[in-house]
Amino acid sequence: MGFSPTPDEQGPPPPPRVEVDGQTYDADALARPPVDLLVLAQDRRWQSLDTIRTVKSAIGTGLIAGGAIYGTQHNARPEIALAAILGGLLLKATSQADTRQWEMVPRTTYVIPLNLPEGRHDITVAFPDIPGVRQEWRGLVAPPPGEEATYYFRMQRYNTGPLAWPPPAIARNEPPADPQADGRP
């Protein structure tokens, strides 16, 4: 059994391009995906589970056959034959592969640390090699020195923005921001 596409067919995950306030941010050394699920699916260590399933199925078949043969003997104890058959059925039932899949799992995620001066910033993340995969956020807040902020984005094709920070659901719970406070018109 194989998974498709293979990493060779698909190629490596594309590098993102990051812009902060309209200027390219040098994130090349930092914007590497921590894991590529396509490569992970092809890894032989995960495929060794198929061997375990095959062995469980073979042992289950042997227990079923052995229990049935033992049960036909003249002085056989029926509880032993039944236990062997049930044990074999249990092993065979649990040896099947879990072939469910989740289409929404991304191929990879990126962790891109940005060191920005305090204030609001416009951030754009784009994947130039993939048409339509670009997202722009306006007004992301970089906290003062000594504090940290973490933003999680789910990039969806053709959902480019610009999107405002904070999103409307969060903004309803915050007092109105003074647009003059950060120098914006």
C-alpha cells in the first residue's frame, strides 16, 4: 500500500515570503517547516505497522484453525476450543488498518518568529510558488519589550484579505481603539 503523492512528486514545502509594513522581512533562515506530513507518511517506521497487522492476522487465523481442529478431538474441552477461536477472531478484528483520512490536515505548518518594534504592524505572508496563497493582516500588535504575542493564521487559498486586527469577534469584547493613538488617519 502506498500514499500519493510522494514527496518526490510534490517537491519540498514552499518557502513563505513575509512582509512587515510593506518591507520584505528576512525570515528565510527562520521560516522552515518543522515537519512535512507528506514525508512522514512515507517513512518506513510508520509502514512497519503493516507488518504488525499482518502478523496479528496470521496468528488470529492460526488460533481459529487450531481451536476448530482441537474442538473436533474426542477428549477436547469445549471452553479451550472456544477461547482459542474467540482469541483468533479478536486478533483478526484488531489487525485491520485504520484507513480513515482527514482532508483538512495541512501538509505542514510554519513557525515564523518576528522581532518587531512595539506598535501596530501590517503583516503579509505569501507563498509565491502557489497561486492564491497569500494573506494580509493589518494592525497586528507587537507588545512592548519583555512581553510576547503569538498569532496563529490558517492560510486558505484565495482568502487574501486584507484582514483587520483584531477580528470582529474579538473586537466586540474590547473597548474601541483610538485610531489617532498610533499615528494612523
